Amino acid sequence: MVRALHKQCSPYATTSPSSSSGQPAPKRQRIQHSPSQSQCTTVSIPSSPAQHQPQQDVAAEQSPSHQKTLDAFLADVRTQFEAPLDRDRLLSFSQQIQTECRERLAESDISMLPSYQHTLPTGEERGDFLALDVGGSTLRVALIRLDGKGRDGDDGGSDDGMEIRRTRKFDINEKIRKLQGEAFFDWMAARIEEMLLEHGHIPVDGVTPTSPLPMGLAWSFPVEQTSPRSGKLLAMGKGFCATHGVEGQDLSELIMRACTRRGLPVEMRAIVNDGAATLLAQTYRDPTTRMSLILGTGTNACVFLPVHALGAEKFGTRPESWFAAATHVLVNTELSMLGREALPTTGWDDDLNAQHRLPDFQPLEYLTTGRYLGEIVRLILLDAIANAGLFAGRIPSGLDEAYTLDTRNLAAFEADSSAAGLEKAAAAFLEAHPIADAASTPATSTAASSPSTADWRFVRSITRLVTHRAAAYLATALHALWRIRTQSEDDFQQSIDAHADNESHISVACHGTIAEQYPGYRDRCQRYLDDLCGAAPGTVTLAVAPESSIFGAAVAVGCMEGREG
């Protein structure tokens, strides 16, 4: 098993995978390195002591028979992962991604998709709204109050003009995923009713069967939007069967019919995706917000662009009144699909891509997100076990199975660089992937029974190399979107003979487990972004947007109410 994997993912491999069609894959940059090559110059990114990568952290306790081999292996991995991170190279990658963005803005039907949302909140929107957030594993239902003080919060927290008055979260398990057609939406309506009735009645001003509670939906699945409050239901993926027999029907009507069957006094007023919801929620707090980033299991971004930045055919059939009112529009970038030909990869990345169910479909996601960081590290560790004596050549239980190395295990190695932190991370690793006869911690290990401290330092070094590159590549993609937005906004201002606002500062609203919780990831991404922007730190700020999906669904309704009121 290990030898077969090594043929594909060794750092010395030179073959490239083919596309799923059987034809050669589009050209992509590949990092190639031999032991005789000198180290490449890399950009220096400041780090805190806890994030510091020791350049020689393996040799101290590695057994003599493997010392040089494991050190050489790590040096080669370091070169492959750090070589592309020179500032000039990252700027070159950004230029290529900008070109790709412009092409997709002109004509792609799967990315750079304009929503119907053409205004941003002022922070003065008020009212009580029912918010729904439907994701891959949970349904969240909340009663949200906006008090019109979105710009007055002192700490930028969840109490700055937005209040969750009541909320419930429901697991979407395999049984629920298998519900077909209207049965799924009946389940949703039952959960809405359950939340509204729980803990007694909370008065909502003006809500009657003839004047229903306005409802907003953050929908984390494909939908072909036909108005701010409606859209055609498309295949959901992720094991969901809800589209069976109703695909192509109006999502809003499916939910409303289910609610009507239960006599619920609600009315769908807005549908947004999770990226748009995040941007809207943070803009309610911070008027400089113009982009959002979803970074968890996967990634996506939303950006507020002038309408003229997109090809006319991208808008489909919309009423003239929409075009008369809209100068800008929220754009779902499908960021994960970018970077195929711009971002260099290693043999391990190519192995992951070749074995993926959808090779080449989401290249940026495969290099940067929670689902794939652990898999890249896993492939490197298997190679090191087979060829450099890591863990004395023994494969930890389950590690030879794809996607078994959880990103939470990686986070444990990065959270604490102390000896105690390393022991804790090693213990968590061994709990998930035990090694026969291995002691539970490095402190009680022997050369014959357990991985050494040097082995665990090697794992930590590999983890940091993979996540540092991920942060740099993601920052590069965000820099490309920032440049697209800046140039498009300048063109728009010139077209109306207005003074161009250079927007000396914009915020990027960040949401997702990796963006919010992974140790050091967002900070590294911010430092690379500062370096790429070439201006004072803070030109583009990555700002955590707490509770953004559920708040954003409510804010979207608030924006609609304001326009129509």
C-alpha cells in the first residue's frame, strides 16, 4: 500500500495526472526538486513564538540510522512548499487569477454569479425577522431583532444592533438527508414551528396571519435565483435527496407551502447564499465591508462589484426595474474553482487531485481548506514512513485510508509549540491513529516501542509547511479579488464623472471553522495579504463575522423591507 502511494506522491515524482475525461489535464505549475538543488529564496513572514517553524527540529533526537534521511526529506518538503511563496511569485499568481476572474465575470455560468442583492445595509434597518440557515449538517432557526444601531456597537460583537432573541439548531442526519421532495420541506416547517412554540410565546410586533413574520433564508446549496426571494431548486449534493421530484421548482414556494400546511404566520422575503449572508451581516456592523470569505470544510467568497464588471448575459432575464435601481451587485465568486493554472502544486497535491471524485473542479479548495489540509499532510507522512523512516517505518492504524487525518489533529500540533503542547498533540494523534506497542506520549517512548520526539516534531513541521502555504495561496486569491474590485470601482466612478474613491481600507468578513478557530491561519493569511497589497497594514482587513449566516439572512430581509417601505 505504501509503495503504491509513494509512486504517485513522492517529492521526486515527475508525472502529472490526467483529467477525468481521459485527456491530459490543463497545464498547471509543478514544483520539482532534487536533493542537489539549492534552497529557493522565500518571503519572510513574521510569526509569533508559538507559530515559529524550527529550521532544524528533527535531528536532535532522531536515531542515527534515519537522521540524515528524515532531515533531507523535511528539507525537500520545505523547499517545495516554500519556494512559491516569494512575494514576486505570489503577485504573479495573483495576476493570473485576476485574468481568470475577468474571463469568468464575462461569461462563466458556474462562477462569478450575480445575486439579486444590489444594495448593502446602512446599519439602520429595524425589525423582527425569522432567519433560517440550512447547511450540510444543520438547520438553524432563529428569531432576530435588528434595532437600527448596527454602526454604534463598541466591540463589534453580536450585540451591535443584532440580537438573537430565540434560536434552535437541528442536526441534519442521514435519515433527514434521505427525505425526498416536499417531505424535507415539511421537516423544515415542523422545526420552525417547534422553535416558535418552545419556551412560551415571545411577542413579535404586528405579526398576524394577515401580516406575517418576514423570513430570510441562508441556503448553502446551489440555487438559480429568479428574484430576491425566490429561486429554482438545483441538485444539492452531499447526500441530500430533497430535490427528488421537485428539482427546478421554486425554493421559496416549497418552503412556504410546507409552512402554510402548518398554519405558520411567516412569509419568505429573501434568499441568500452563505457568502452573501456573511457580507451583509458584517456590513451592518462595519460600513467598510465589501468582501466576505467562507473558510471551513470548503471555501467561497462574495464581493460587491459594479454591475458593469459582469457580462450582460450573466444576469439572465431580470425586470428593467432591477437594472434601473442597481449600480452594484453582490457576486458569488465560487472562489474554490480558481487557480488551476496559476498555483504551483507538489506531487502530493497532484495525487490528492487525481484520486478525487471531481479532479480539477475546485483547485483552490483542495489546497487550502479544512477537508484537504489533513489529507495533504497524510500523504506526506505516508511517503516519509515508506522512505525516510518516520515512525520507524510503521503506518499508524487507519492512516493508510484516505481522509482519515482530521484537521483537528493538525490544529493540536500548531496550537502550542511547547514540549507539553507537543505531548498533548502526539497523544491525540495516537488516540485517533494508534501504533502497535506505542507509548501514549513522547516522554515515555523508547526507540523500540514508540515514535520519538523527533518524529512528532517532523509531523508538526510538515503541518506548518502545509498550512503556511494554504494561507499564502488563499491570500493571493483574495488579493486578486481585491484588485478586481478596486479597478472595477475606479472604472465605475469615471463612467459617471465622479471622483474615484480609492477605498483606502476595506474589510473582508470571515466565517467558518478554519477562519475562526484554526490556530494562526487567519493571522498568517493577513500577513501575506498585507505584504501583497504593498500598503500600510490594514488596507484589507480580515474580520471575523460572528453568527454571520443567521444574522445575514435577517439583514437581507431588512434591506428588502427598507427598499419597499
